[in-house]
Amino acid sequence: MTTWPISLADVEDARGRIRPHLPPTPMRRYAQLERRLGRGIQVFVKHENHNPTNSFKVRNAVAVLTSLTPEEGSAGVVAATRGNHGQAVAWAGQRLGIPVTLCVPARNNPEKNEGMRGLGARLIERGADYDEAISVADRLSAQDGLRLVHATNDLQILAGAATIALEMVEQEPGLDAIVTSLGGGSQAVGALTVARAMRLELDVFGVQSAAAPTMHDSWHAGRPSLRPAGTTIAEGLDTRDVYELTFGTLCEGLADFLTVTEAEIAEAIRVLLVATHNLAEGAGATGLAGLFKLADRLAGKKVGIVVSGANIEQETLRRVMRGEI
């Protein structure tokens, strides 16, 4: 039996610290989206793209930074990122007066770098990919006494992400399932924690890109199945490792874990734009892509999906809308 990393009390405590800074995000139904899915499915879309920095990650960052001691806050924090996590930490640091250093890969997207600098963060551009940027952040943490804020493997990160599911089951108590994109697993572990603690009959499904399936393959194998980082438009789901704080809970709790193709993610971005008039990045649309594949299994159910972010790169969006992906 897995020891679950966080409790409902941790989630409620995080929500209490987050709430002065972030209001609840809306959750809405769209008739056009439900017609596309058919099978009597009621779809409840949780709009994390309406947060500051256009991503759910800002919940996580505020949860961490509001938990720091005064000494930790004065020293500052460091994180590795390709974009959303870093923007979230920078936003929270700016709001709370905490210095933020962000480590990004050497060829990171310049638009995202500009956004992080605009929020007052110091950027260090080093390493070939995200995992090498993490190594840089680890060294700076040890060298300069900075609090490391990992994008997934942090108890406060998980508690912050779990506030999404807590809001969802309060906004629609009759939910039967949540279908969530899954990279590191913070959203899914959050949903599983809430469902378990509140004794809800709520199935949680994970969805990852078939082009970057490390966590998916590991889950089905029942053990870490490491592989090189992939190339996917759902870059927020592109991990080459599993995480200590999430993997066991995912193995124990997920109802199922599936992959979707790049074309299916691109189609979900287009469907969300037309049906809800909301822009989603690849990772933000992956839950809907998974729901299309699960439609027969979830017929007649009330299903929640999370538009986890809207920070899609311009060129990727052009290719998606031209039907090139």
C-alpha cells in the first residue's frame, strides 16, 4: 500500500493561503462541445487558463512561496523551467516580494524567457534540456542557500495542484470522472487525493502524448521505464523520468492511463477554440483529446476536464490552425 504524499488537510491549508491571491477559476459546460462528444456525456471544463500567467501552475507556486519561513523568503527561491512553472514562480515571487532565479535550457523559447524576465525573475540559460536545467538549479540551491521549487516533486506543489480538484467537486458535486493531462502528475495526484479523502465515486484518468510517453509507459509497466525526452506540442507533459512523490499514488489510484497522438492533441486545441472560444496549449488540450478516446467508456457520465494552460507558441498555433499537425 502506497503512503500518499499529501492529505485533504494539506490541500485545504494550501487553499487558505492561495485564496487571498487567486480566486476560484470558473468551470463551465458548452453545448457545442457536448454535441461533438455525444453519448450523453456532460462535460465540465475547468478554466485554469483564466489564472494569472494563463496556467494552473500559479496555484502551485503560490502554495510553495506562501509556506516559506521569513528567512527562506529573504534568501529567495530557484526553479528549473521551460515556461509555465517559471512564469508562475516569478509571478508569485513578484507578488510576495521574494527573489526568484529561474534556470532554463540554453535554447529555451525566447517569448517565454521574456515573460519570466518581465515578472522580475533572474534567468540563467544553461543546459541542453529541462533535466539539465534542473541540475543547474540543484547546484544553485546548494551553493546559494536558495529554496528549490521543483515543478512536481514538492509537497506544496502537489497541495496547490490539488486545489483544482477540490474546487471542481464543490462546483459540481456529481462528477463521475476527471480526465487530466499527465506529465509529472501533480494534477492527477491532487484529484486522487481529494476523491479518496472525501470518499467520492470519482474515477481519475491520465492522458499523455504518445510522442513523450515516459510516465504512461512506466505506469503500465508498474516500474520506472525511463526514456529520452520526446518532441511534442504538449511540451508541459514531456518528461523523461518519474517522480518519487507522484508515481506510487498514480499506480495505485488511476482508473486508466492512455496516450493520444499529436494530431489528436491538435484537434482538441481546435475544438476548444471553436466550442468554447478559449485558447489552449498542447498540454491544456490533452485531457479533452483523451476524453474523445474514452467517450464510449464514459457515456452518460458527468466528466471534468482541465484546460491547464493557454501558453501556446505562435508558430505551433499557426501549424495547428493550418491543419499541419
